[in-house]
Amino acid sequence: MTIKRTVKAGETTRIIRRVAHNMPQTFTFSAAVPGGDVQGVVKVQGSLGPFPKAASNQPLQSHNEVSKGAWDTFYSVYVTPGQDTEIIVNAAKGGNLFLWIIAALLFFGTIAAVFPFIL
């Protein structure tokens, strides 16, 4: 899923928000300014369970990537551009719980078949 929005100059806008999704994920988004260079700040705010971590800042670029850890229960990404900027957020990569469950079932199934006396 791709989300497209325009953020006004100097306005801080949350572009990514995840709550209680304890799987690592990588988010990519692009920024474009008609007839100009992209300027601004990306602020990443995570948490360690219910406790907030210190926010990290990075410069806003044409192509951006931020990563959410497994223990970032509350995770948000904010953008403050220097001029009116179009932001396009792409689908998150990673964090597919279904694949992790299938891998765990295959692993434990193999162990049970090879060593039936353990389980």
C-alpha cells in the first residue's frame, strides 16, 4: 500500500505510526519538491515497551529509509520539510508474523520428527 500526501513548509506531520506490532520492519518513503531540492528533518520516535526512547533525527532526502525494532511497541516517524513537499510512503518490509509462525512450526516439526523422545 502506498500513501501519498503533501506536507506544508515548517509543518511537522506524522507519516508512519505503528502500535503494538512487535516485529522488526523497514519503511521507505520518498520526498519531492516541484522545481527544488528536498530539505527538512525526519524525526523517528520509538519505545522500549511502554517506555519512550530518545528520538533520533536525520535529514530529509529524496529517498529515505527508517527501521523499527522488535521492541518498538510505539513507533512514529515525523517529517518537517523546509518547503511544501510531496511525501510518498511505501509499504513496510519485514514484520510478516505469518512467515515467522510457519518457520517456527517447520523447525519444531523437524525437531520432533528427528528426536521424538525430546518432546
